[in-house]
Amino acid sequence: MFAVIKTGGKQFRVAANDRITVAKIEGNPGDTVAFGSVLMLTDGEKSTIGAPFLGDITVAGEIVEQARGEKVIAFKKRRRQNSKRKRGFRAELTVVRITDILTGGKKPEMKKGEAAPVALKAGSETVKGKASAKTASAKPAKAKAEAKAEGLDASNLSLISGVGPTIEKKLRAAGITSWNDIAAWTEADIAKWDEELKLRGRATREEWVEQAKELLAGKPPRAKADQAELASGEDY
């Protein structure tokens, strides 16, 4: 006898004594878990398919351990902005041993496993220590970025991401000499300057108006903020 269950957005074909790795389920090793989303049951040559689930079938399991998946790296780089970001991710997983497939509306006896107090305490202290160290290292980097932002020159158009020397010359020739001028642009102004200065949609694509407003509000340039974020490992 085997069944097809759905959990964590995935489907699994399970039978008694099978071990499966699913998205994290809260609980401790030894806890009983019940899967009520059963899509199909096969007993010998007879198969029953739900619409979408079989209401009178329950699959019982026992948590074996809480685990983590392999690390996945997400890397982002902005061209010509000296900006890059690297982040890692590990999925939280649970290993479950299937104990029984219950039919006729039967429900499993929910048992609780025992968690090791010493292990839990050690894990809590480790997480707390890491969080404190991460926060402490992030503060100097963030303060440094904010300090730089306070002393910036509003006429320095090159601090807006996407404005290079050639485009800056075009803007100044057109009378656009400060962040205030760009921050006051409307959609009509963006379309006008895009056509006259041949910006090819760069102002919209690089969000010049939003960048100018951020700089006027005292925030660091986006490229510098990304560098500080990369160094600290935290989002601003």
C-alpha cells in the first residue's frame, strides 16, 4: 500500500517506513505528524484518487530530525557601478519517517518527542551571539555611509547612478545643475529630456528622480550604500 501526499507545495509517494525530506515542520525528533492532504491511495490493484484530496485517509509519520539544505548563493552585480551583492540561503528541512497509512477516517495518536534542554540552550546562545556580532559589525559600516552622505555636494550629478561624465555635460548644458532640478522632474519632463538629450530611457530605468530625492534626504548614493551593505551583510 502506498499513498501520494502533498506538503510544502510538493508531492511525495510514500509507504510505511519510508523516509522523506520535506519543508520544515515545527516539532522535535520523536513527535508524531499527520498528513491530511492525501491525493491518491493504492492498495494492491485498487487505486483511489481524490478530488483533490481523500478526506478519510491520513498518513502518519514521525519526525526524525530537523535539517538544512545545501547552501544556495545569490549574486547580483550592477554594471559600471562598482556594486555587487552576495547572499547565501539554506532551506530549513525536516526528515520524516512514515509510520502508517490510516484509512476509514482513523487518526493517529499524536505523541510528543523529548527535546534535549542542553542542546536547545546551546543553540539559542549561539544564535544570539552571532546576531550580536553581526549587529556590532554592521553599525560602523552604516554610520560611515551616513557620515559620507551628510557632506555630499548637491551639484555633483555624477553621484546619481547612471550619470556619467558625458551625460553630466549634457545635463549642465541644458541648465540642470543640481539634484533639486532632477528631483522636481515630472513624467512629462522625463520624456522631454529623454528625447532632447538622447538618454534612451536611462532616467526612468535608473530611477534618477528617486535617487535625487534620496540624496536630498541625506541618504548615501546607491552604489556606496550597496558597498556598505555588502560589507555589513545587512539591508539598509
